[in-house]
Amino acid sequence: MTDSVTDPRTDPRTAGAAAPELPYTLVADVDTGIDDALALLWLASLHRRKEIDLHVTTVAGNTTAATAARNSREVLQVAGVPEVPVTVGAGRPRVLPLTTTPETHGPGGLGYRIPASPATGTGEAEGTGDPGDPGDAVAAWEAASPDRILVAGPATNLAWAVEHRPEVLRGTRVTLMCGAFLYPGNTTPTAEWNAWSDPHALAYCLDNWPASAPLPQICPLNVTETVLLTPQRLEEWTAAAPAEVGVLLDELLRFYMEFHRSVGVGYVAQIHDLAAATVLCSAVPAEFRDATVRVALGDDLVRGTTVADWTGATAQGDGRCAGTGPDPCIQGGLQGARNTEPATGPYWGRPANARILTGLDPETVFARFREALTAPAG
């Protein structure tokens, strides 16, 4: 299959979200565990260099929303940007009970790192007390008026915005790390963690995406798992980084590598959210395909499974494109002559509701992070 290779800054289907002037406003909506922390370290470097104006909101997923806020503040403090605002958002999924992942990210969400400050805010105890309010997170989005939003955890806050404040998303590029397409899940045989954690939120977003917003970009497991950190690269990072950042990286990633080894992946770490952050910021070349995406709901064996009906494909064609020319996924085979009318897939006949990342270069992701470790402030 030939993927369409596009630059989201110039693709006409991202019109309204293209190339904002620097600095532009970026919201990172996170459930800060280990790979969220790496994404925040990288984004903090852009904020320090005055390339972005960073805001952080949290959602329950890897940890509770309050713990995610505590963890985010810890990372931002170490990164030298304690002024970045952090707002606690949804403390539980839209419908289902909350499940967290201490086995993956550590008892406090940051591996071997134990922040000195306690978690404060709503939703600290699983299943007890005030569950937290996604409206608080979205109110922070409204105040920030973001050009771009990274959703690195469950889509609970985003679904609230789609339902109650869709105008917040007008002209805003939204990138989600979620899903897996024709690829094994990391939570069930078919489901990726963020999609499994709150499938109702993700489904609501995709089924009701506002027409005023560019199609959301989805960075799925089958691509982000290729961003594989080795112990050798970690040693290079810790040696190059400022001392406090190097200690944090070691405490985060030793735990994460030990987890990956325990589940048979090896003593390495898959860095999902950093990959999604670099895609959102157009820091790496990326390949995309449009599709109509549906999400399996409920708590049965296929909960959170994501299925794509690829536009430009042919029925029974295994996702192959129907056109001709250098890029058969472009109508008429002409580079740059991409159809801007709503496209539909061959099976469901529904308009595309997402742009799915189908490829990127892991080495470029790591290079961007390595640069951030030593970059001076702007």
C-alpha cells in the first residue's frame, strides 16, 4: 500500500490550522506517566525557546488526574519552566470506571521518581470523592485559545469540549495518541490503552467532530511503537542533559524499560507521546491517510478496538488505493491536487473523521529530543 506523504503545514485539509506565527499556543492534555513526561520535557524546551506558549491540562488514565497534575508540575519544574499553568481535568472516564497503570508507569506515575509534593486537587483517590471536572480543563483551553492541542491520554476532556464547547476547537489542530489499526493492542489483543481506557469519549469525539475544526490527527500504536528507546541512547541523553534532567530521565526510563522487559518487549522503551508531540508540532516528516474511524464500546472483549474504513481504498482491496500515478491515494494521481471534498471509505460510505499517521522516522523523533536537552533558552 502506498501511503500519502504530506506535510500538515501545507495540506489543504488542515486549512485553518496551518503554520501559526511563533510563538503559538499549545495545550498538552496529559495523564502524566513516563512517556507523557518525555513529551512535556520536549515541549518545555520549545516553551523555553519561545517557540510555543505551553499550557497543560490533565485527565485520569495512567494515574489519577490530580496525580497527573502533580507529575506534570514536577517535570516542568525540572525542565526550568515552572510558570507553565497546569489545570486538573476529568478524574474518571465518561462512562466506565477508572483503571490506572502503576505496573507500567510506577506507583506514582513517574517510574522511580517520587515527587516531594503531594497530589492535590479533585479525583486523587480512585473511585472516591469528587471525580474531577473536564469542564475545568476545557475552560483553561478557552482561556488559552490554543492553536494546537496534544491529547496524550484518554479523550475525556476532548469529548467534553466537542459536546459543550466545540468553538474551542475551531481552526485548531488536534493530535491524539491512541488506537491501533490492523495491529495488536497493548491492553487487549486489539485495543490500545488510551482508546480502551475511555472508549466512549473517543467515539463521541470521532462521531461528532465539529465541522469548523480540521480533522483530528491520530497517532496509533502501530507507528508509535517504532519509536523504541535503547539503553545506549538513554546513556547518551543522560550524559548530554543538565544534571537534574539527566537524573529524572534515568529514574523515569529505567522503570519503563524494566516494564517492557517484563512483558516480553525487551529492555527498551516505546516512547508514544513524544512521537505524537513531534507530529503535532510538524517537527518530523509524517505520512497520513484519511479514514472513517469507529470505536468499540462497552466492557466486553473488544472494548476500545479502533477500526478504520480507509478513504481512497477499494472494497475487498485490503486498504489499497484506487487511483493511479506517483501517489495513488491522491485523486487523479497528481501531487498537490488532493481532493478537498469530504471523502468516504468503500465499506461504510461515511465521511472521513480522522487523519491517521501511517509513518514517521523514529531517528528524527530522537534527534529532536536530543537537541532539546542542550538547547539554550530563547
